[in-house]
Amino acid sequence: MSTIAQVEGSIVASDYEAAQAKKKSKVSGKTIGQPELSEKGQKYYEELKKKYSNMDFVLVSKDMKEQAKAQAGNYANPNRMVVLIDEEKIERMAEDENYRKQYESIIKNAATKLPELQSSLGKAASNVKTFGMKVNDNGTASYFAVVDKSLASQRDRIEKNAAKKKEAQKTADKKAAKKAAEEKLDKKRLEGKEQDEDTVMVEATTIDELIEKINQALYGDGNRVRTEEERALGQHIDFWG
């Protein structure tokens, strides 16, 4: 074989390998839309999920980026933060080390703040079905939460009634009512008959703002009387600290 033929053959092989590397296929797991990743992208995405295994990753197709948060409630888990990230970012993170470090830093910061977020919300945290973050195109993150207002209303009524009774009776009533409310909520979930009007999506650009909006959604003007324990909890989180 001539040298020219060998070179041409090498170029063809190289082109084939490059084409195969860019060939994309559908991704299994939690998705919104029909995202596809290259072999390299899929390998990196699996590594990313393992690295931050305390978070629930949801891969979003590029045509569903705007609608993604509206569907995030389908992956409700109050103890694990949902991470919405689109297929284009995963592909670039797999190829570009600096880009990868930038966005992994954003994800890492959010992962470490969930316990503090729950603590700062106090009892209000039990009314949040989902905490989540969305990785934006401009190198930032935005935050959201799906809040169950009906459970909060039930608990507020319980507290007001219990305040009129003796301390021992108040404690017993709160425990019984809380259990009943949780059983009712579980039953509704099993039957698939949750009322949309009982839940609300709140969005924010910072953790502090998210806390404020969650309390606003639950208690209106935020003038609800808090317990000593709640007042003692920190209400400010420096996300980038």
C-alpha cells in the first residue's frame, strides 16, 4: 500500500471514530423530555451522579429547559435536592475541564446547603415536598421548592386550638393531629388525588430568597408567631460562603 493510501485510510478511520464518539443515544434514569448523550457524555453523567449521590439528578432535553421546573415536583423527595441539568451542559462538562469545574462547584455548594436550609426553615421544612436547583446557562444556579400549603394550614389550626388547652393536652393533640394529617396526605398520594391548588412552586436566585418565599407561601405576610426554638434558628445563609 502506498503512503498516500495509508494516510487516506488513517483519515477515514479517524473520521469514523470521531463520528462514533459524537453518536448520541437516549439516557435512562430520571429525565424530562427525551435527552440524548454521546458515549463520553453518558460516562461522565454517571460519574457525576455517583460523585453527588445525595442529590437527585434529572437530565433535561434542550427543548424542555423552560418547562423543566414545572415537572420537577414529579420527583418529590424532601430530603434530597433535585438537580435539573440539561444535556448540552453535560456534553460540554464531559469535554471541557474548566467548564466542568465551574458547574461542579455550583452543584457541590448546593449539596452542602440542604441541611442548613431545612434547619433555617424550622417546622416549615416539613411542608416542602421538594427542594431543587436548576443549573443555568450563565454559570449560576437558581433554586425552587414545591410547597404543600394544605398541610401547613392544618398544622396552624392545630396549634391555635391546642394553645387554649392545658400543656399536656396540647402536646397530645398536636401529636394526634400531625399523625392524622400525615396519614391523610399519604392516602391522597397513593390514590393520586392530590389537589393542585394545595401545592405551589416558589423560585429564587439565592437560598435566602428561597427561605423567604417558602415562608411567604405558607404564612402570607410572614407575621406568624414562631416558637422559641424557631426564633433561635439561624435565618441567614451565605450560599457562597
